[in-house]
Amino acid sequence: MTERPAQRVPNRQLSALIAEAGFSNAGLARRVDQLGLEHGLDLRYDKTSVTRWLRGQQPRGTTPALIAEVFTRRLGRRLSAQDLGLDACAPVYAGLEFAATPEEAVDIASGLWRKDSGSHAELRKIAFTPAGLVVPSRDWLIGRADERVGRGAEQAAARVPEQGRPELGRPELGRADLGRPEQGRPEQGRLLTGRTSVPRQRQIDRGPGQRVTGGDIAALRSVGELFRTLDHAYGGGHARQALVRYLEHEAEPMLRGTYGETTGRRLFAAAADLTRLAGWTSYDIAAHGLAQRYFVQALRLAQAAGDRPYGAYVLITMSRQAVYLGHGREAVQLARVAQQGVGSGPPPVVQALLHSAEARGHAVLGEVRASTASLVRAERALGAARPGDDVPHWARDYDEAQLADEFGHCHRDLQQYRASAQHAERSLQLRAPSYARSRLFCRVVLATARLGLGELDQACALGAEAAQQAMEMRSVRAVEYVRDFERRLEPYRDASAVRGYRERVAALS
């Protein structure tokens, strides 16, 4: 005997919230469609769709999260899909929210880590949405510092992750995981790369509620420095997955542990730094929508840490991604929000970083005067820096080599090729070999400038060097830089220098 299909149960939760919000069915559908457009989705809901939801039909895909966000904005309190009687969706929209509380920030960020750690391929296919930059940057700018982030034992016991995991102990990070970033679980052993060897600490598995110590936070910081070094030298794809697993297995249990206010601020700061780095490495492998979500969550964690300068740095990171993707106006806006939010107190090096990021956005837009003015401000700020300045760890790498690199990129985008070549050459002279990917980018900028000046032989020689380096990295950005140069070679494809370049690159593969 064939069973009857289960009857749908009217969604009384959704009905009550529609009444509270004062929406008509058509009005709710229209708002969901509009919010979808903000995130690059072409939705076609109408009043009939809402009637079906009220009768118990479950909308698919990202729609439950979008409906929840519509009500959140209308009613001024955070609502989830479950609060509306709807099934939770895949995290396509999730992750762009700027959490209302530190506890919610931990929930959102840890959910992102867990999904990414589980190798959900759809996460790396999520599109970047320029409109998704507006709300988080605004909320960070106008938001107040969280009054309390400390957690006692009772709070920790009450906030166990909703999605369980097989284990919460330290991940076994090994050479295999760093060499094959998107494959399987790491081997047991040491974290090895070249001559770097960091022994694992053998500790009792950490669970929610365990007290966080200063040593725990120091470990987070040390791991961050290690992954940063790997990223600079080998590209973001080299150890990205290992970093995400570290966040899942180490950072999340700490954030759900017990700690006082001072320790809590330091803990959120360290988690923000690692989350931003996870976004940066995702950006480097062209997982742009995923990277955007990491950056938004890093921004919120930085607010919980009470670290306004680091929040500004996250916004600058978001600005650089916008530049890379050609969204110059958004890049300028993010840089200006960062400048406004950090105030006039940061050290000169940080000011230089903020102004140069704005210059890059103006250059993408072809705004010569605005870009030049920002570059001049960056140069003056860096010139005012003195040994012994109290510079945050994330800004210590910003030096004359980096500033020259910014000049080179801006002049390239503005088609001022002679100036671009001069600054790119200076950056290559000053930049340490350990910053291999940055040197590759700068070499391509120099090759492009030489091409613009009609120096085809030199351009092709520089481009071939960069192409060889790109093949030794796990960086989609590195490959894209080389491809951009090759597109610029197309008008000269019959020249002997270009034919030689193509033969040389073909031999590398």
C-alpha cells in the first residue's frame, strides 16, 4: 500500500512575523527579491510564493536566509531561518552578516570554518558581491565596542556548538597537508616547510568550557606568523586548508572556553587575525565569495577585540580584493571608511598603508589626480616613520619596498609606464626574497611597463621569469597576473620576442 505524502503544516511562525512586521505577501516577496539582487541573485518571488510558504512549503537554496535577513532589518533584532519556521540553507548568503553580539560572531565564524574545513566545494564557488560590502563596513564604522566578551563556566557550558564534530583536539598538521592543500587530512608529525620545523604540543583535547591561557593565545599568534610566511613564499593554496582546520579545531574551542575580559579581547584579536588570513589565502586561490565572508567575520571579531586599527586593516584587505576584481569605487569607499574609523592616532606606517590602498582604488578608476594625491600622502606618512615607533605586527612589513610596489601598480593602471617601471624596479631591489609572490607581481608590473614603453625584448624576458615562478606557487592570482600580461602581448604576437616567450613558457609546462 502506498503511503500518502505528509501533509504540510501551516507556518504559524512566519505568519506571526509577517503580521508583526506589517508586510503584505507581495511586500515581503518584493523585499526578498531586492535583497537577492544585493547579493547577485536574480529571484522572481511574488505574493503567491509567500502564500505557499505560509501553507508550509519550504523555499530552497539561499532563500530562507534571505527571508530571515529581511525580517532582521525590519524588526531590528537578529532572526534565523529557524525562527521563521524555515529550514536552514547552504551557506551562500550566510557569512555576510555582521553579528549583533560576540556570541553570535563566534557562531557565524565557526560555522564558516566547519563548512570550509569539510571541503564543501560549493563554498569556493560563491560569487563576490560588491553590495555585500556596504552593511558590514557601515556597522563597523558606527558600531560601539562590545561591553563584555569574557565568559564564565556557566556561559561556556550553555554555548556548545550546534553541529557536533568527531573531535575537538589539536589537528595533526604535517608536511602532506601543507603540500597538498585541498586534499584529505594531514599526516601526523611536525609542521615542516623547508628549514622550518615547529613541533606539535601534546595536550589534552580541548573542549568547550576549558579555561584559555596566555599560552594558548601566544600559540595562535605563532601559528599565524607561520602561515603568513608560507603564504608569502608559496601562495595561499599551499596551506589554506590546514589553516582552516586549525581554526576549527583550535580557535573555536578557545572562543567557547572560559576567559576574563582582558584575555577575551586578546583571544578575539588573535582569532580575527587568523580569520583574515584564511580570507586572504582564499582570495589568493580565487575563492572570492568565500574570502569576502572571511573578511566580514574577521572585521566583526576585531570589533569584539576592541581593536579599531586591526578592523581598519581588514577593511584595507577588503579594498585590495575589490581593486583586484575591478571594483574601484567600492575599494575607495572601504579605504576611506578605514581611515575614518581608525581616526588620527595610528602610527605613520599605518597611515601610509591606508592612503596607498585608497590610491590603488583611484588608479583602477583612472582618477589620476586623486590617486596621485593619495600616493603623496602615503609617501609623506611613511617618511615620518621613525625606528622605535609602536607599530602593530600586521603593519611591520609595510616599508619602502611595499610603497614602491603601490606606486608601480598605480602608475601601470594609469598608463604612466615610465614612472611605473622606475618604482617597480626599486621595489624589486628592496624586497626580500622571502616575499616571492609579491616579487612576482612586481615583476609582471615591470614587464607590463616595459611593454608599454615599447621595450618588447625586456618585457618578454621579465614575463617569462614571472611565468616560471607562477608555476612553482599555488596562487591563482600569480597565474592571473601572468595571463594579464599575455593578453597585453596579443597585438605583438607575430614579433620574434613574443614567439620566443611563448616557446619558453610552453617548455616549462
